[in-house]
Amino acid sequence: MRSNDDLIKANILIVDDEETNVFLLERILRRAGYDNVTGTTDPTRVRGLHEEFEPDIIILDLNMPHMDGFEVMEELSKHITEGTYLPILVLTAENSPEARRRALSMGARDFLLKPFDQDEALLRIRNLLETRLLHLKLMDKNERLEERVRERTIELERSVEILRRTSEQRRMLLAHLADVQRTAASGLDLDEAVPAEIGEDLQQN
């Protein structure tokens, strides 16, 4: 479990076409200790804010002009890396079962109706952030494990190559010694008969 300090450092993005709603949510979240909160009344800015602000959670209205919440989620789905857990909390006055089902099927992780209870909203946001941060921790752990595996694989490949070279050098030496034995009667000096590069490699290994 991440500490409370980790949670309050999370980036929270609010998207609602009503400026008063954005202001209210920002005030509630800041009073609860969240420092990194930003909001927009323009849903067409969400993609850019997603890249620049890198939110850990998005609080999203559904009924907005120019681009509704469903279109926002559809656009985000094209740019969120597969396997990434980015929770979206839909906060809307739209109370139909169809809207709820559609939102959840398009990537929303929770659904809260307006007007909302502040304590409930904060609890839902906290729960989603805890899951998000645990996901990030797991991803980081997996990346570090993969890096160690890559490093170990490189070490093993180097060891195998050294063994291969050593085996080849020994084979060459034995073959050369066999030649020397066959020509020993000719008076060749054994030390002179061993190629210098083979002798050096054997000393190094």
C-alpha cells in the first residue's frame, strides 16, 4: 500500500463544462490535501492535458457541448498504452442505466451522480488512486526485474562465449601438440612450435 503522501501527490484532472463544478471539485480536493489538481471546461483539451499533465485519475462529466464524455473516453483509448491503468471517475447528472453501462464499458472505473456527497466522492477518488498507484508500483517492479534478467542474460552469453573460445583454443593446442609429436624426430623445439597467440590466450584464460 502506498503512503498517504504518495496519494496526495497524485495528478488529478477534472473535466466539466460548468466552471462552477470544476471550481467546487478543485476546492474539495485541495482541502483534502491533494496538491496537483487541474481542471478544464473544454473537453477538446483533454488529450493534450493527458500528455502534458499525465493525470493519475480523470474526473469526467458526460453531458458537455462539442465533445461529450463518451467521446472523450473514446479519444483517450486511442492514446493510452495497452495495460495502463488510468482510472476515470464519471461524475454526471445523467442517471440512466444505459449511460452508466455505456460509460463503464468504455473504460470508466466508477460512476457518481450529481449532486454528490463530498465524503463519498473523496473515498471513491482515494480508492481509485490507491489502485492506480499500486499498478504503477507493480509496473516499476516488473521493469526492474526485466532489466536484471537482461543483464544476467548478457553475462551468461559472455560466459558461454569465453568457454567456447577456451574450448576452441584447447582443441587447437592439442591438435598442434599432436603435430609436434609426429615431427619430434626432426628436432623442432616444443616451445617454438606452439604459436604465440595460442599461448597468450591460454595464459589469459
